[in-house]
Amino acid sequence: MKYIDLHCDALTQEGVLQVTKERLAAGGCLLQCFAAYVGEGGFARFCTLADAFDGMCAREGYSRFTGGVPRTDALNAMLTVEGDALCGDAGRLDALYARGVRIMGFVWNTPGSLGFPNFPDYAGLCAGRVPPALREEERGLTAFGFEAVARMAELKMLPDVSHGSDKLFSDVASFKRPFLATHSNAAGVCGWARNLTDEQIAAVAGCGGVVGLNFCADFLSPDGSAAGQRAALLEHAKAIVAAGGEDVLAVGSDFDGIPPNPYLPDPSFMPRFLEELAGAIGARAAEKAARDNVLRVFREAL
């Protein structure tokens, strides 16, 4: 079963990669999204990573995807953005678009010019002073963030609310156009603030978007065993479908941004997972989750 993965961090990962062309081919990947995670580097960091993406595509023979229909005779690659690449300059959206970006996230785990993240106190979380379930509910998009979302609608770029606060989520949803949570799970199954509530999943579905299932073990279950992670992935998938319908589920692995999941450590293991997903939610729903839901969004929104 061919699949589309909405998020990986291979562009910024050093050392041994989880995502390689060989593993993507072995897993049956149709399209892999490569995130330009900019961190504190802003637009300059984005430009460096966009150059790296271009070099990777030329070196590995990926077919660059910016809309339309992915090639079925090639491994397709799409450049996305994670974090504040704009740094207060809306004109930079046009530069991102010109480099092939069609999906842009607003924040990572710290605030920026566009808005606020899931975690109200990321430093406190890392230090163990605050629980991972504590959510940022009051602060959302900034005034500049609203301006950016409006311009993204004109350009036909898709907003990505993964890592965004609850208020940022509702601010983006208020535009009533398709948006994505490229790598987020179900808070009803595991209570991390990075996961979406049932109401949020339904809101993504109501706007015609998708939620990409994240393979990060911490966000899935306290049970870190391979068996526990397998069960948790299927439970999150079923919970997302229950909350938003079978048209909302997608894949957003977060490979190379997370430690290897003991059940699903790299893309070559995807066929096994998709087979078990079909057993859990049905063959047609699994095909939609694997690729068709994302293809629909791309067709309608880009």
C-alpha cells in the first residue's frame, strides 16, 4: 500500500538517518514531506535548508512535488516549514512559495513572531517542573500570525497547527479553510499537550483537513515496549477516526525528529503497520489514511 508521510526532520538530523531513499522505497512511500525546521535561525536558516533540500533531490533522484498529482514512477519529495521562518516579514511567504513550500507550521516549542506553542513553559517541561499535559490555552496567533494566514490563503499554502497552542489552533480554524496537523495524535488516548482533543480533530475534519499520526513513543503511550507502541498507534488511529471520520486520518511520522519507535523505527516498517491499520479500521479507511486523504486535500487546497 503506497503512503504519504506529512512530516520528517531528515533535513536537520545529523548522523544516522531513519529516513533514507532505500527505506522509503522499501516501505512503499509515494511522497515524503521534508520539514525545514528553522529553530532560532529564521529566514536565513530556511534558505540554507531549502538549498540542502534541492541538493538532496538532485543527489537522490527524488521528484520534487509542489502540487497536482505525485508521480507514481518515482519517490516524491515536498519541502515544508516548521517554525518561524518569517520573523515578522510577511513578504517572505512569497519567497517560501517560490522555493516550493506549500505547508507551513507557525511554531516549534517556543514562541515566535507568528504565535505560541502547545507548551506554555517548555523550559519547565524539560526541567521536570511542569507536567507534559499542561496546555497553552490563552495565547494563540499574533496579529502578524493572522496576517500570515490570510496571505497563505491567497497563495494557496496550507497552515500546519502541529506544535501550536489551543488558541492558535482555534485562530487558524476560524479562517474556515483546510488546514493540517501534520504530526499530532489523540489527547483522549494519551494526554500530552502535543496531542489534539476530540473537538480539535473534529474541527480539522470540518475544515477539510487531515491529522498526521505521529510515531513519537512519548506522545503515544507510557508503555515503551514494541507491543505497547503497536497497540497505542492503532488506538490513536481509531480515536482520530472516531472523532473526525475516516477522511481526517493521515500519516505524519516525525521520523528523524524522534528516537526510533521500538515498533516502527523507520519507513521500511510501514507495510506491516499499514496492514495492521487495515485490520483495525478497515481496508478502505486505511488506504485513505495512507495517501488518499492527503491527496484530496492537495487537490482541493493547493
